[in-house]
Amino acid sequence: MPVFISHAFENRPEFENVTDALTQRGVVFWNPGEIRPGASLREQLRVAVEQCSSCIFIATRKSVESSWCGAELGAFWGAGKPIIVYLAEASLTDDELPQIVQGDAWERRIAKIADRTKEIASQYDDSDSTPKGPSSIAQLTVEQLQKIIIGAVSLAAASRKDRSAPSNLEEVGSAVRDVAGKVLAGFQASEAASRDSRANWRNQILWVDDRPDNNLYERRAMEAMGLEFTLAESTAEALEILASRRFAAVISDMGRREGPREGYKLLEALRTKDKTTPFLIYAGSNAVQHKREALSRGAQGSTNRAEELVDMVMRSLPSETDIRLAFTHNAE
């Protein structure tokens, strides 16, 4: 697998020094020249993270200040892949490095960086490109899971999607530390449920939004907890899917190309045939009156906050009793 090299564009000479050392050792690296003009940079970064075994961070004052480097580091940390710090600017102190890598070992010698990168790449099995390590997220410790969550939040913050999110990684770490155990337990529960052939809908969520890319990070957060998503971009498409499949919950936006209150139209259509499937509205408002209206119309909740949405989804998942009752009903 190739290695990703995170660097500021102004540090092209340092980048070329690193690539020369990697080439001498037969280590393949991801070439930023492969970025396709006009395509989503976020999506291309996601693909690069999936394809690369590790990330070399060329630490200079320019790269430390780069929001894109911050996003790249967050992506690799969130994916649980190694970040190797090459301290290319000797005057940098540990406190000046991105908080994601503060306290980690760093190296000033390019040869050592290249050797360590080759060592990590050799741990990957060419047959399935899977690194040696835990075979399931359920085997991770709470401390390891904290790092994954913090990395994911770091990437979300770097994308500046939620400007109200804490920018200080210490605050983020404090916020997630207490819930890491619960997230792990939630994954274990959904993982166990997914093995039950009678309840293969238990971890399935239908998300209706005419702009699904706007919710990419929210879906990834819940996918890390064992949930799977089916996407629909219109009320008609959603109803067609619901006619033949069962879901643990439905998430819908409010305004779509079809109309400004299309979320309620979908809810009304669903409730004529289905009174029980949880329906959650993820829209632009978090006003009390809108929450009350959603509940009065038969929804289980309404929010514009990602954290609250995740909490509502996890609370909406059916219990073992619900599964047994549904199985018994279907058997009859």
C-alpha cells in the first residue's frame, strides 16, 4: 500500500527529499498530482486515506498552520492509521505541533522516516490490504476508541462544517472521554444484532436528503457504531424503498427540491401505513416550536445538531423484545 505525505505546498523541496528516500527503499507514495480538478477534495482525501498504510507529516511552520494538513492528520488519526512526524523545521517545539501529534515520537532524519514507513507498509497483507491488529472494533480499548472519535471530530472541525464545534482538541477529548465506553457498547450491541437473521433491519437506517453529501460526516460517525445507511433523495424514492424494506429508523431533512416542508409530507405518508418506525428530522432549525410540531405530527424528534441526532438514533434502535415481537408477528 502507498504512503500519504502531508505537507504544505511551500514545502515542495522537503516533500521531494522524502519521496527520494522512499523511492530508494521501494516504498510507493500517494502523489498529490493525482488530485482531479473539479472533483471533491474531501472525497479524494477519503479515498487516499483508505488506500494508504500510513501518513508522513512534514512538520514546518507552514504545514502546522495549514487547514488542509490538519484535515489530513485528522483523517488518518480517525482511521486509526499511523502518523509519522518528520520534523523538517528544527526550530519547531512539541507545543507548536498539531495537538493530534503532540507527545508522539518525531524524527529529523529522513532515512529513519523512510525505514519506519517501509516497516509499517510491510505489516499489511497484500491479499486483502488489511493491517495486522484487532479484527473487530469491539476489541479496541476505550482509550483507543477515544482517539478514533477525537480524530473524526478533528476532521469535522477542520472542514468547518460546524462552526460551533470546539476548536481545541483538549476540549473535544474531554467531551468524548466519558461517552467512549457507551459508544463501544453501542457498537457491540448493533454488531450482535446484525448477526441475527431475524433482525437484519435492526441496524439499517433510511436517510432522506436531496443533498446527501451534506451529511457525510454524520453517517460516518454512526457507521463506526455499526449502523448501515440507505440513501434516498426524494419523498417518492423513499416511499418506494419503504414499501419493500424495513428500517430501524428514518432520518429526513425538511426542505427539498420538491418543497419547503417535504419532510412532513414524507412523515404523513409513512404514518398512514406505519405507525411505529421512528422518524427523525435533521433540518436547519433547532427551535422549540419546531421540535414540538415534529412530535405532534408523529416524529420521534427534530434537531439540527449532529450530536443530538446520533443520540436520538441510538435511542430509537429496537430492543431485543421488539425484535422478538416483530419476528412473532411476521411468523403469524
